[in-house]
Amino acid sequence: MEQLKNKIPVGILGATGSVGQKFIELLDGHPWFKITALGASERSVGKLYKHAANWFQTKSIPTRVANMVVSRCEPDLPCRIVFSGLDAAVAGPIEEAFAEAGYIVISNAKNHRMSEDVPLLVPDINPDHLTLIEQQKYKGKIVTNPNCSTTGLVMALKPLDDTFGLDKVSVVTMQALSGAGYPGVSSLDIIDNMIPYIDGEEEKMQIETLKILGELKDGKVEFSDLVLSAQCNRVPVINGHMESVSLSFKKPAKKEEIIRVWKEYRSEPQKLGLPFAPDPVIYYFDDSRFPQPRLHRELGNGMAISIGRLRDCAILDYKFTVLSHNTVRGAAGGAILNAELLVAKGYYED
């Protein structure tokens, strides 16, 4: 896709939180988008962003953003697109208010993911689902991205589903601390420990995957008939969700065929040359020690996934390990790619 003549003004809702901060970090220098508004809770309103935010990203706050004044999360911001990093406790009505007022809301929150007319979008996986927004009654639109643990899983499954058909999947996650936000899990709970429960995570993985891998027919998504079981654990890693996956297919599949399908997988974002589209989408490692969060979470600028240890499974057909960057691919970066696809497909007008 050709470079835009003028950058598109965008706002960030929940700008002081962990996802909001990641939006700011990733959007700095973006070739299409320029941050023109920051929204946050009442305690931050009226303050310069650098005074309102407890910044904990690895890069410094971009100077221009640091000196912006924080606004209320109300639909009078100087932009048409807003990225929502709002907590689910407040996101629902705020996002709807913006959509009603004509804004395009690109949401990382769970509130609207399962709404029939809202795309639960991973552009490399189900770009055609974006057309669901044409049925929305809002003056604007709402587009969502899935839970961070769901994202890495569906990116590994989609190429296999297209080629061999998926029958059953069992996934056990080892999820990074950053997925819990800030301040997140207490150090006394996680040091020298693992926590075998993340509230609502297993249910989200099990239902979101079926919608994402579902087929768009007559303006509705027919959920996948895949049988999926998820077990989710919090582990003492900062960034990078690791998942151990076992699965069975509807058609016979050889190991070398599976690896080839992963390595060759490309989709609409890669064809369009979207700025945040990784290419390759999937890295496969033959070394049995890989992937590892510290070594591989930043591949493709954090937007690609890494897979390794494909081998026979004594219960199902095969098993493997997949790694994804939860705050980039699984949150802010995935939402930015959603916005890029929306613009590329002509759904944004000045």
C-alpha cells in the first residue's frame, strides 16, 4: 500500500495504563498515525502526561506526548480513531459512547469481543471478518482484538486448520507477568512460584478461538466446530506467553508438511504491506531448546510468533510449543495492525 500523504490523528483511551503506555511507545514514529489526544481517568485529567503517568516502558516517553494535556475519556477528542486500552470494568459504555459519536474504536478490552456484529480481529488470520462492521448501528465503528493468550494460539492454528482441518486442541499456557497489567501480581506471590489460575482466561481462550477461526457466512460468523481445552498459568517471566499445544487433525498430516505450512504462511496484511505486518508471520525452530521468551519474543518487532518442538503426541496427533509477545502482538501492536487493515480497506475517511 502507498504511503499516506498526511498522518491520521488518533487518540488513546486509558493512556496512563500499561496497554495505553504500550500504544504510545509503538505509535511513536508510526508512518500512518499521529497521537493527537490522550484520555484517562479523572485523577489524570488536566495534567501533563509526563506528570500523570507512572511510565514504565523501556523507552522514554516521546517528548511531544510527554507535554500533552490529558483529557477525559469523552467523545470530544480531536481525532476520528481512538485506541482503547481501558480496563474492562469501564471500557464498555465509554467505547460505545465514542462509537455512537462517530469515532472508530480499536479496542483491546474484552467487552465487545463476542458481540455478533463486532469483528474479533487478527488481521493475519481472519481479515474478512472486518466486514462485520458494516452491520453496526453506530455512527462510528468498534473493532476488537482478542485476549493475548488467544492471539498466539490462533496464529499457530490457522495455517493448520486451512490445510488439514482441526479436530481437537489442548493448550497449556505459561503467561508472562505483564499480561496482568501494572502493578500486577505481587512479588511475594510470583517469585519462586507459579500460579495455576488466571481469572476468566481459560474461558476466553476457549470461546474466542472458535469465533476467530469461524467462517463468515451471510454476514455472520459461524463458529469453528473445533473442540478446545485450555489451562492457564502465570509464570515469573516479564514478557512473552509460552503455550504447549497438542492437537488432532481431520486429515492426515506429516511433520514436514506442517512445518512447511507454517513457514510459508502469509495473509492479507503481508500482501498489503501494512507497517506492523510481520513477514514471516511464523518462525519455526528445529533446535529443541527453542523458542524461549527472552530470546525470541521480539522477532518481527514483537509481531511474529515462534514455534518449535513439533513432535508426535501419544494421545492426539502432534504437539508443539508456541511463543508470542503478549503486550505487542497480543495487545497494543495487534490493535494497531487492526487499525492499519481498516484504513487500507477504505473504512476510514477524513
